[in-house]
Amino acid sequence: MQEFFSVIFGILSILMSFVSYYFYIRSELYKKTEDAVNSAEDKGGIGEEKLMAAAEQLYLTVPKILKPFITREHIKIIIQKAFDKIEEYAKKQVKY
């Protein structure tokens, strides 16, 4: 019985480590989004090209083990939210 609990505890420990690593990488992506957006803005191009450039830049930072869980589409959503926040902020600044 003790062996069974040891195996279960080991599996749960590995699973929790993986989940916490996923959330750590995800938070790092959110932090790096601003840099990726600024870099894409500097290169110019139309909106979709900027989005793709920023997404590719961020996707390269995702570890291989997490790429099945953090896809390019997920990263595009993060970047689109950042673009929207930047645009909203810029519109507020114009009003003042």
C-alpha cells in the first residue's frame, strides 16, 4: 500500500511541476509581449504582418515541451490583446 501511495505522490509531483512550469512560461510570454509588439511596430508593415512577426518572435521563446500546449494561435490572442490595449491607450491620449 505504501508503494502505491509513493507512486501516486511521484506522479502528482511531476504533474504539478509541469503545470507550474506551464504557467510560469505563460506569464513570461505576457511580459515579453510588449517587446515583441514594439519590435513588430518598428519593422513596419500592415496589422496582420505585425501580428505574425510578433507571434513568431514569442513562439521561439516557448520551450519545446510546452509547444503542444502553447500554440501560435494562443500567442496571437495574447498579442492581439496587447495591440488592443496599446490602441486604446493611444486613443485616450489623443482625447487629452
